[in-house]
Amino acid sequence: MAKTFKQLMDEARREVKEVSVQEAHDLVQKNGKYLLLDVREKDEYREGHLQGSVSLPRGFLEIKVESTVPDKSTPILAYCAGGVRSLLAGKVLKEMGYQNVVSMSGGYTAWKTAGYNCVQDHQFTIEQTTRYSRHFLLPEVGEEGQAKLLKAKVLMIGAGGLGSPSAYYLAAAGVGTLGIVDNDVVDLSNLQRQILHTNDRIGMPKTESAKLTIQALNPDIRVIPYQQKLTSQNIMEIIKDYDIIVDGCDNFPTRYLVNDACVLAKKPNVHGSIFQFEGQASVFYPGKGPCYRCLYPEPPPPGMAPSCQEAGVLGVLPGLIGVIQALETVKLILGKGETLVGKLLCFNTLTMDINMLRLKADPACPMCGEKPTIKELIDYEEFCTLRAAAHAA
């Protein structure tokens, strides 16, 4: 025999204990064991919810609750907008074997009216809820993680082979602010690997070309171009407002300058480097692992390490390493997974060998060691030139 709504509600009230907003508040304050379960729709949850609550819309309750709350002895305080959906949800939870379930009478509306603390999440636009919908489905990202990505500020050193795929995927992922440092212009020889640029932009500053591509992909992203060369005079001012530095430069003087500045500013440095068919990636995070100088205290002698222009590079290689840099950056922003801090990933594309080397901080490191000897930034182009002249003499 079919049941009326009133009958269903009467049954639910007999099976599920209802508590007032005051009682619910006391439970939250005095008994931290209760899991707060918000059974409203996602758009309602975004507009405001109890701090620490788990969002599980009523329509997905039976499907997802056992993975969300695997221990059926967990005390649950369910709530909705007015107390109806949470009561019916409580009845279902009881039927599924959850032993201690209470429903908050009056729901979130009464809680808010009483003046108790509420939390409002990042307010996504309609377009953003669609654009980032696949991220929302991942428990490790979700709406909270996407909000972190949108608020993050990442500085790209270089808009070339490594910077192009890194910036492109970070923009696609919704990293809200991307600074891009590069003083070069687009050249035809770049287009074999530098995917931010196109044939019709030859001669255009790379920062300008990068901005056009990124904002065409994702207009959410704020792109800040720095059409200038990094030096010891400007790097600290440029990096100060950024959370993470992604080093995609193609020369040793800049690599050492970026490393030293990141150590001084205590900012994570997502490193990538390539040579012909081989690439490397790591994360140098001050205070959490070694820096670049722990591996290589000083730049190599001039001429010992030829550039891509001199030695060549397989076009897809920087794409692989640059995407790894983007991935590491996303993990750092989200605070999820194991990063490459203290590790060096080495990739040989000819053999498809991937090796992971464990790195340790060097107590004698001249930059981050126990007694650092480098106290100020060095413009290594000048240093290397002087050293080369001395060597020639």
C-alpha cells in the first residue's frame, strides 16, 4: 500500500532522533565525534554551510554514503535547509545500518538565523562549474581544491620549450594568476616545441604571445607578462608576490639565479631541464629538501654544457618534462600526493627509461647548508664570462 508524505515523515520521526539547533550546536561544540552531513544540493552547500561538514546531496546518499562514511558506528548529525530532507536521510541511514544518526530540526536556515558560525565556499560562476566539473569529481581536488588553484599565483621562468606546456596546462587547470618572465621574441625555430606560439606571431615578444594563447584557452586566468631579463637586481621584486616558481629556463646563469632567489625568499622552485633526448625534473623546496646547489654547487665551465641551439632537442621532450612541472605545481597547490621534493626524475625518451634518484640536502651547500657562504645574488653571466676569460688566459 502506498504511503503518504505525512506517513513517511511520521515513520522517520519515530526512527530518527531530532535535535534542536541549540542542541546541535552543543553537540558540535562539546562532542567533536559527530560527523556533520549536509544533504542539500551542491549549489545550496556553496552558498553556506556548517564548518567541517561533508556535502552529500540527498539524491546520491544511498550510492555514496558507504564510501564517504565507511564506519557505520560513526555518530552522524544530518542537516538540510529546513529539516525535512535530513530526517528522511536519517531514516535511510538507519536502514543501511548506521547506528547513531540524528537530524537537526529547522536545518541550516534555523542555524543561520540563530547566528551560529557558517562558512561560505568559493562562489564559482556557471561557466566555472562546467569548465572544472571533472576536477570537482576528484575527492583530492573537489571544489575546495579548485578554489585553491584559482587563488594560486605561479611565476613561470621562460615561455619556451618547458614554460609553454607548463603554463598551458596550469592555465587549463585553473591556476588563477600566471606570471611569465621572458625577454625573447618568437622565432620560427621555436615552433617545433614551444606550443604557446604560432606561425603568425614570429617576431612577437614571447610573453605577449603566451598571454594571447593562455587567455584564449581560459579567460579566467590573469596573465602578468615580464618582458625583461632576470637579474640579481630585479628577481626578488618579481618573485615576491608568487607562491611557486616554475623554472623553465634554458641556461645555467638563470638557473642558479632562480635557485638562489628561491632559497632566500623561501619559495618552492619546480625545476625542469632538457638535453637532446633526456630530461630531468625536481622540486627544490627550501626547508623541506635540497636546493639545486646541493647537486651542483657551481655552474659548469663555459662550453661544457651546450644549449639546445647548439646540441638540438627532440620537440616532444620539453612537452613531457613541462607537463611534469605543471603536475608538481598543482600537487603543491593542493597539498596532495608525493611531490618530487628530495627526488630527481630522469627520463630518457630514446630508451623510455625513467629513473628516480633520491636527493639529500648537503650540509656544506654554499646556499642552503649549515654555514652558507653565498649571502647575495650573483649574475652568473658576468661571473661565467670572467671565469672563461681567466681560463683562456
